[in-house]
Amino acid sequence: MMKMTLAEIARVVKAQPLSETVGSQVATGVAFDSRRLKPGMLFVPLRGERDGHEFIPAAAAAGAVATFVAEDHLPMTTKLPTLVVPDPLAAMQKLAQYYLLMKVNPKVVAITGSNGKTTTKDMTAAILATQYHVVKTPDNYNNEIGVPMTILSMEPNTEVLVLEMGMDRPGQLHALSSLAEPDVAVITMIGEAHIEFFKTRAKIADAKMEITDGLKEDGTFIFNGDEPLLVSRAKQVTQSQETFGLHPENTLFAHSISGHRNHTEFTVEQWPELTFSIPIMGEYNVVNALAALLVGRRFHVKPEAMQKALVHFQVTANRTQWLIGDVGEQILSDVYNANPTAMKAVIHDFSEFQTAGRHIAVLGDMLELGEQSRALHAGLADALDPHEIQEVYLYGSEMQALAEALTTKYPQDQVHYYPLDAKSTMIRDLQNDVGHDDMVLLKASHGLHLETVLAALVAGGHA
């Protein structure tokens, strides 16, 4: 946890102290939410749905040692020692960079990607923790607020900092990478997340490559070598590079992948005597594990230690879970996010699990796909085979495009389409259709709220 005198903080962020009490007092952390502030912390009022300056009195009551105040909010009446800055968020970012580079100076691993960055972060941290004192991004604190907050929460003895970095616009990763100056930069994959804004996967790849902008000269760029968009762009990066994937051309590649409901096993060409196991399903998560293994190798962690670390690593946000339904059916629920890449991957894995009954896929709209949404929904038809997925339930306005695309692939009575106002009808039809031996997949963006469908199938009630 950061410990710094107010005088030093004022000097670092070039603040104008508003009171003589700003001096040797020590701030023992930073908070931007007055409800989470602990005594001794510096309060950072940020502009959101409400202006954080409104909560300065609450921060004072909670024991804040001082507060930033934006210049355009003067005059400000408060008993707290006050540091006046042009922009509190920019000041917090500057303070975080100073604390990172001048006070703690750990090695930094920065991870981004359209899918898999949180899982890869968790795997990487677990591997590195076998040998180093590691701090990682909590939850998904991966933006211009979360990254500096993660940095400022580090203990002084931190040896490696594993930062997840997200983005939804050009320039965001440039800023985060320039702030953290990583020793290792990782890109897990390029998907269609935020394609509504970027328009093409190529432009998404351009934005993801910004993570290398702050990469140290002697740093390492680790990326998915199965992605041509990254391979071509990596030629412009001067730092050393390593790749991972499922093709033999990569620095590290996996084979003999064996998928199970709650874990996946695989081997790696470089260490043929070892069988690796991760406690989550999916070939796509094996690829994430390869990225983590490459980072571990870069930090000289022994393969056997990495193998043990992966077996029981703790996943921050593993939304995929198996449940038993009301009539005994097996349900694979993944209802908190969806994009075409992730949807196809989950459908592929789901179809390979054995069951005495039918495979039933319940798929809802994928949101934020912009003008390409209809085509991307229709494109899911490539992942659906009537011999593997016997029944398809489609819910939402965008899924109508997939329903139409499946007319040439599926018998009419095996595809069931429901508009947004017909969720209760779909639930009733599912409850009447699903049998004891069936296996059901639920997958959609969270905005479709398929968790109500899950609750009905598990509890036997109606939403």
C-alpha cells in the first residue's frame, strides 16, 4: 500500500496546496469512492455520473487525510488538507506512475486482448507467484482509473505487477502502456469486441498493438501467433518477440488437448514429459495458458512449478458454470458476455461433451456489434451442426438473422426463434421440451438477461 507525505504528493503532481497543514502528514493509500475509503487515505474526486467533489464531506467523515480538488471547483470549503490540480484523474495517474517507477519499481507484465485477458492475467499471476511477490489487477480494474488504482495498492515489496489493460477506443492502450512502461506486453487475441466503434478487426488490432507503445527497450512482446493481423503488425515492433498458439510455427504451441467438463488437459512440445491441466473448459483457454507459460518462462519459472500453478489457479471472473436443471438436465451457463469469437468457441466445446440425450443451445443477442451485427449473428450458423446440436433456441432481435441463416441447415421444427418480448414463452417451451438426459447451453450478452431463463430451468418456476 502506498505511503507518501502530502508534501511529496504535491510535488509529484505539481499541486497547489490550499492549506498550511499539507506537509509531513502521510497518505496511506488512495480512494476515489468515499464508501471504500479507509482512514489515512487520499481522496480523489472523479467525474462520473455524479461529480466526486460532492463526496468530499463524506470522505472527510470517513477519515481521509487529504483530497485533490480540481481548479474549476474553487473556491472549495472543506476542513481537509487540499491539493489543487487541473484534473484529479490525471493527477492520480501521474502519482501512480511515480509510485510505480520511482518507489517500488517491480517488473511489469501488461496483458490485453479481445477475449481471455482476465483469465490470462490470473494464470500468469499464479505462475509467477511460485517464485515472486506478485500483485495483479483485481476484478477487471483495467481502464484509466483501475490501472493506476492497482498500481497505488501495491505493497513496497512487490516484485512483479501483472496488469490487465482493456480498451474501447483508440489511444486508451497507448496511455495505459505509457503509464506502466511494461517489461512484457501480451496480446491474447483479436476478436470483434467493440467492432461497433472500430468497424473492422484490423482497426481493433491496431488499437491492441498500442500496448507495445510503452514497452521497455529490453522488453518482450508476447502475442497470439495464430492471428495474421498480429503477425503482420508485430514486424513494426523492435523489441524481442515470442508467440503462442496451436500451430507448430509458434514459440510455444499445444497439442493432445483433452477437454472435460471442469478441466482441460494438454501437452506442450517444448516440455513433452509434462501434462498440463487447467481447471476450466475450452481450447481457447489452453491458448490463454500458453501465453501465461511464455511469461513464466521469460521470468525463469521452472516448467514443473508452472504445471502445479495452473492446476488450481483462481479465476477472477469465470462466468462459465455447470448446473443441474430441475428435471436433471446438465446446463452450461455463460450468460454474462458474448461476442462471435467467444460464442463459436463455447458452442464448439459444448457440442463435444457426451450425453445420452440431446444438445440444446439457447442463444441470445450479442450486443455492441454495430452495423455488422446482422452479418455476425448470421455467421454463427457455421458453428452449428444439427448432428451435434439437435435443438436451437434463439432469443432477441439480432438472433433473427441466425434463425434465417439456419433454415437451409436445420429442419424447421429444430430451430425456435423468440423476439425480445417473448422470453416467458421461450422459458415455457424449454421447460416442456428439456428432458433428463439433455444438455443445455445458455449463452448471450448480459443485456439479454438469460439468467432469468437459467433460474427458471433450475428452479422449475416461470420468470
